[in-house]
Amino acid sequence: MNRPRILIAGLGDTGLLTAIHLAKYADVVGISSKPGLVSGQELGMRLSRPHEWARDYWVSFDRYRRLDRVRTVHGTLTGVDLETRRVHLTGPDGIAATESYDVLVIATGVTNGFWRRPDLQSADQVAAAIAADHRRLAAAESVIVLGGGAAAVSSALNVATTWPGTRVDLYFPGERALPQHHGKVWSALSARLRNLGVGLHPGHRAVVPEGFGCDEITAGPVEWSTGQDASSADAVLWTIGRTTPNTTWLPDSLLDDRGFVVVDEYLRVPSAPGVYAIGDVAATDPLRTSARSRADGLLAHNIRADLDGRRAKRFTAAARRWGSVVGTQRDILEIFGPGGRAFRIPAWSRLQPFIVWRGIYGGVRKPAGQVLESSAIPVDRP
Ligand SMILES: Cc1cc2nc3c(=O)[nH]c(=O)nc-3n(C[C@H](O)[C@H](O)[C@H](O)COP(=O)(O)OP(=O)(O)OC[C@H]3O[C@@H](n4cnc5c(N)ncnc54)[C@H](O)[C@@H]3O)c2cc1C
């Protein structure tokens, strides 16, 4: 085969990086329902400091130098024909189209709460949604954050830091939050939350109202299935880890019983030759860690190895969650390792272009204008 045609389904955190690795060796086509990277990472920063968040996590595709060779298609994937190796999609104009492939990489991620949605959006719609969530929290005098994962802890800490006058309460079902991280991570962050005056409420499991998809910020009372009296706030964040894989466009034969894509240890989909999966959609391990473990390089290697008849590499999953939990604080990025140790990188805004833009993405152009209009998002209150 001369230059194979590789189709990346979903250009989020992992699809984008996989496309970048393969662009030199193949004709790469990336299909995405967003017109750029809209990362699901660092929810707390996104809600409280959207300009700062957008600088790193909302980046139009034309700014990535190494995507110049990749054809990006804005559309929603609606189906795949594994026999003829074609995917079906619908573009922003509502017109159906197909794209053929030799190799298909499934990287469509998961839907999670109100901030990670697979809907087809224009750049203006992405910005409007970010602005609306920010304004909603800026206006709230009290905020309830539900859930014990990184998104919940990050939201509680960043809201409390950005708006010290806002009453913030974090409710989680277990004895501690961040149960999938090393215990030291919660010890460090719970102390910080207490210092900020955040109310910590273990042993609270919220009742999800009938028919509610946790897809918006609500107001008013929250009922507890754990027996406590209802609690109320101006804004309620449903960060309860209710994730759904974005796989309705795929046949059941590729999926496990929860709808995630079945892969082997080489990230191949065993039942479909030429098909691979990576990121939150791939059933690699119970925590589905291939995104944060940076398996994009390994996947690109394996695809090229399979095409050239060379040896593929095995993916090894991390046993615990690790990484940044609360984003940058006072320009310091803190990363917790799998053993719970914190590594702090100071002067992050100066180092970020070298470490992330150059080191991870191989060059990112400056935005032509403002990423988010200041008129849409008021400058953060001190
Ligand atoms: C460099 C890097 C650093 C990370 N650091 C951390 C960290 O510090 N801490 C941490 O907890 N985690 C970290 N992570 C992991 C992160 O939390 C998630 O696991 C990661 O965002 C998942 O990426 P994804 O590509 O699977 O999904 P997504 O980024 O959600 O991408 C999926 C994309 O597919 C699109 N899509 C969905 N359905 C369709 C469809 N039908 N048609 C077209 N497009 C569709 C979506 O709109 C989205 O754009 C990191 C990941 C990376 C790559």
C-alpha cells in the first residue's frame, strides 16, 4: 500500500494527537463534531477562569502546525460500513456524506455531564456555552458541587478560589473524594478546600431526577438517597461521573455491554480488521486510561507496524488515576503522580508554550483574534 488513508473518528484530546503522529506517513482525515479541540479537561478552570482555560484547551484546528497535512471534516459520524470500509456522517449543513478508509481510529470519547457533549457545534456555539456556564456561576451566591471525582473537586476548589464570597459545598458518596487517586491526593486537596471554606459532605449520594441527563447546571433542592434532608443552592453542578460512550454510530459487534469499544492490548478492535480505538471510548482497562497515559504515540506506532508487518507494542494501563486535578493555581501547575506525590511546575504561562505547544503538539500558531470575546465573558472577579 502506498500512502494509506487513515480516518480518525473524533479529534478530541487523543484523536488529535494520533492524527498529528500519523500525518507524515499517511493521508489522514479527521472527523469532528467541533471545529477545534474542545478539551474535557480542567472543568474548574473552564467554569471560573474561562479565558485562561481557553488559551490551552479550546484551540481551532488551523492553529496546529502538524495538522496542516490532515484534512479535517466538521461533522457528526452516524454510521460505519465495516465491509466496504466507509463511515457515514452529517455535516453542519445537514447534508449526508461518506468517507472511505484503510484504517479507522475510533476516538469519539464519552459524554459527561453538561460540559462534555458530542453535539455538532460552531465556534460561536462553543464559546457561548462556555460563557453561559461561567456567567451562571459568577451570579450564584451559593453553589453545590455533586460528585467525588476530579471534575467535582476541581470545580469546588476553583469556584471557591475565584469567588471567595460564594458559599461552596461539595457532596460525595464515599468517605473521601478522589477514590481512584492515591489517598495522598485527597489529603492534600481536602485540606486546601477546608482552608477555602468549602463545606465537605461525605456519605451523600444525590437522587438524579427522573429523565434528567445531568446535562445542565440546575438550581434548587437536591434530594439524597442516603437519607439526609434535601440541600439547596443557586447553582448545582452535576459532576457525578455519569459518562456515556459516544458510540451510537457503531455496530454492537464492536462494543462491550456498557457500549465501550472492545480493544486488545495493542488497541486493535479484534472483530474488525483495520479498526483501532483509543481514549475514553476504548475499553482498555477499568479506568480507561489510554488518553492520560499518552497511548497516542503507541497507537500510531502500532498502526504503522501493522501496515508494514512489523511488531506492535503492548499498552500497559495505569492502576490509579493521576495528573492535574485542579489546574493551574497562581500560575503553578500541580501534577499528582500515581503514588500521590505532587510535582509543581512554576511560571506555567511562560513554560506552557514550550512544554505543551511545542513539546506535545509540535507547534501551535497564535490565535488570529481573541479566543473568547471579553464582552461575552466578563473579566474574572478578583
Ligand atoms: C495530553 C493529555 C494530558 C492529559 N492530562 C490529564 C490530567 O492531567 N488529568 C486527567 O484527569 N486527565 C488527563 N488527560 C485525560 C483526559 O481526562 C481524558 O481522558 C481525555 O480528554 C479523553 O480524550 P478523548 O480523545 O478520548 O475524548 P474527547 O477529548 O472527549 O474527544 C472526543 C471527540 O470526539 C467528538 N465526537 C464524539 N462523537 C462524535 C461523532 N459521532 N462524530 C464526530 N465527532 C464526535 C467529540 O465532540 C470530541 O471532540 C489527559 C489527556 C491527554 C491527551
